[in-house]
Amino acid sequence: MTDVILFYDAGCPGCRLFARIFLAADREGRIRTAPLDSAEADRVLAGMPERRRFGSYHLVAGDRVASGAAGMGPLLEQASLLRPLGRLVRRSRAARAVAAGAYRFAARHRGRIAGVVPRVDLPR
């Protein structure tokens, strides 16, 4: 099984919720999470400029990195309950555009979203 790591901003309530949703949808236990400011992120994302690193989530599967809006299809495909949606996003330009737009909206408004989402902690 490929080691799949979802790096997320642990200081962002919406980002923690986002990561928790993917963990819950991952019935096969393929995804594990790590904060962007962790020693593991320092090691795995070492060549990534800091602005890009802290600008979005990053899904690392083997030697591939999928990030932000462009990474929605690969991320959805990793979670067993969301896999059909991920395949649709990968195959359909329209679905990719919708997924990317939803991600960009959430990223742009993450401060407001933080005020309405419940506190969610992730397993370590």
C-alpha cells in the first residue's frame, strides 16, 4: 500500500475539519495526516517554497504531490467513500472546474468559515 499523507494547516479550524472529513471517508485507512509545520512536512516537502507550502494542503502519494484546487481529484480518489466523485473530477473538465472553484472559495473565505465550524481535532 502506498503511503499517502495529507499535510494541512493545523492552525486553521476549517482545514482541520476538511482533513477530518477525508479521514472519516477513508474506510480503508489509506490516508494519514500531518500538520504543515511538522518535522515530517519539513522532511517530505523540503524543496517546496514556504509560501507555496503554507498556501494550501498537499497530498503526497509516493513521489507525487497534489496541492490545493488542482489536487482535489487525487485527494477525493484516495478516500474510499469519495472515490467515485474523485474519478468524476479526474475525467470531467466541468467537474474539475466545480471542485477547484469550491476549494478556492473555501480557501478564500477560510477566516469566515473558521467562525462557524466546530472545533475538530485529528488523531495523531
